[in-house]
Amino acid sequence: MRIFKFGGASVKDAEGVKNVARILEMVGHSDTLIIISAMGKTTNALEVVVRNYFEKKNFQESIDVVKNFHYEIIRDLFSNENHPVYWKVDGLFAELISFLERNKSPKHSFVYDQVVSFGELISTTIISQYLNDCGIKNTWLDVRNLIKTDSNFRDAAVNWEDTQENIVNNVNKSLLNITQGFMGSDSNFFTTTLGREGSDYTAAIFAYCLDAESVTIWKDVPGVLNADPRYFEKTELLHKIPYTEAIELAFYGASVIHPKTLQPLQRKEIPLFVKSFINPTSSGSSVCNVTELEPKVSCFILKKGQVLISLSSLDFSFIVEENISYIFKLLHDAKMKVSVIQNSAISFSVCVDNKFDTLSDLLEKLKARFKVSVFENVDLYTVRHATEQSIKEIESNKEVLLKQVLQNTVQLVVLG
């Protein structure tokens, strides 16, 4: 069985949905399971709904923006105004509004997961209906009945035992199946999400549980490049990537592959293909059981909007195990993803991603025990297989705040 994943950019409008159908006709769709993300920037739009809800603004207006966007796509795809897709999507929006009107929980992460997940539910409903009309018969599956997680909303951990049992018992491998990325449900059947860009991870979960022959992620790029073309010139396509190298790139923030995606695939040596939905017959990239990157070139990763926190002891005492343990507990409690660590006898620096907006509380606690300096909105460059010339190009005309050189990796934090 093959697993295909189509992200938001591939289904951002009616033409994108039609292109999915063309790809399936071109490459075949038997014994296939398709993971589909929310359409276009729907997740961002639903985040506005959540924000307006908590700020006690008129969230109905922000829901109407999402609704109008999807109905424009529906009208372009379905000529029959009485098509069942209308009442199915209407029902999903009614369910969303009903949740917001009766919700009593003040927890932002809980509300976030219940709301933003409607993006995937709506997109898969529309696409499943369209493919059926095109003669590409498929089965729509609610992923919340299959992937079970803990209750760590916005970054849930998978319960693998329950998930595998559900998937094996409820997915018919002989059919074309369509389901949602990014989401699952906890033991109380509340919706959870697996983190932003978690649809790739969803594809890997299904591949692992179904012993799939491969996973293909369809992107708007020709494959995995050695750098993001938005920020770097003269990028190169990586044709073959060892699992370990891909995991390193993902860990450091390469945006093409979700960090958690590769681990379950490596365990069963399931190849991951990254291909272009614009040119689906091109070779793309493959992450597979090879020993060396092909071609062997430097790989560049840029993470913008990071925070560099530098700590020193108030009494010039050493920052040793006890202090480091305390610092990491605070970082864990604040849900800070650590990208770089550097320490000396009396100082400790860490570059983090403040995606949960917990920086102020973290700094307040740190200042009670350390002298603290902070640089917000810094850029973090990571270079795998760096050359002297590649590092010079990054450092040129930039103020470098921190530089760390390891055997295969160089990291630089610079003022944004």
C-alpha cells in the first residue's frame, strides 16, 4: 500500500483539487491512502477565529471568511447547487459554531485543537466528494477514530498500541482511502493536533501501522533542496538522502520534512519520496536506506524569529549540573524548543523558539536566579557539511551573536 500526502499549497483552490485528481489518474490510486491538509491558509484563518473567541470579538465574522473561501472552491468544483457536498460542509461549520457557543473551557490549547482541526475535516470532505464525482471512488475516514493520543493539546503524543490496532482493523487496503492530516483524538475523544505541519507525521504513522511500501509527500518544490530558495540562491536538488541525514536536517528545522516524520519510517525502512505536484513525473527526492547524501553538498537551514537567551550566575559560581537541570526544567515547562546550547563555567546560552508565547514568564523565573540578557527576533543558520566558503558567505555583513562548530554541523545566531 502507498501513502500520499497533499499539503495545503497543493489544494489551495479549485484548480489544485483538480490537479490532485489528475495526479491520481497519472500515477494510479489503487491500494492507496491519501492524507490531506487544510486548504491553503485555512489553519491561519482558523487561528484568527480562536484569537477572536478569546478576545471576545465577533468570531462569526472570522468564521464567515473561512466559509466563503471554501464555498468559492465548492462552486468552482460542483455545478449542481444541490450537491450533497453543500450540506456536508454546512454541517461541519454548524458543528464548529456550536462548539464555540457551548464551550466552557478557558484553556487556549484545548480550544485551538477543537477549532483548527475543522480545516482538515472540511478539505477532505470536499476533495473526497469531488474525486467520487470524477469516477475516482474513495472511502472517507475520520482520522480521530484511528490515531489516538494523549491530551497534550497542540503537540500530542501518539498512543502507538491503540493507533496501530485501530488502523489495522479499520483501513481496507484494497480501496482508495482519504483522511485528515495533523490530528487525532485523546481517550475522551476530544480532538488533538500533532503540531504544525503534522500532516507529514500522520502519513508516517499510517505507513508504519500498515507496513506501507512507500510514502510520497507532494510539494510545490521539485523535491528536497539543499536550502530554502526563498532565502538562498543557487539551490540544488538532493536526489538521495540517508535516513540519518534527513533526521538531522529535520531536527535542525528543514521545512520540507516534519521532524517526527522520519523516525517511524526508518524503523521499517519505508522510503519517503518528496515530489512536485506541479511536475508529478519528475524524479524528486527519496529518503531511503543509502549510506551517503547524493549529491554531497552543504545543506543550509534558516530559522527566523528565534530568541537567544544568555545566562550568567549572579555570584560568579559555576553553572553546573544543578543549575543546568533547573534551566531545562523551566524550558520544558515553557514548551520552548531548544535549537542551540552553549555553555562555559559561569555562562549558559540557549537559542529557542517561542512559538507558545511563554517567553515573558520564563524570563521572570530565570531572573530570580541568574543575570539574563535576551536577543529577540534573531536568525539561526544551520549548515550541514559546511565549507569555509559557505560559512564566510553567511557571516558576511551580519553581526554574529553565537557560533558553534561541531564535526558535521555549524550553527550561527545572527541579528535578524
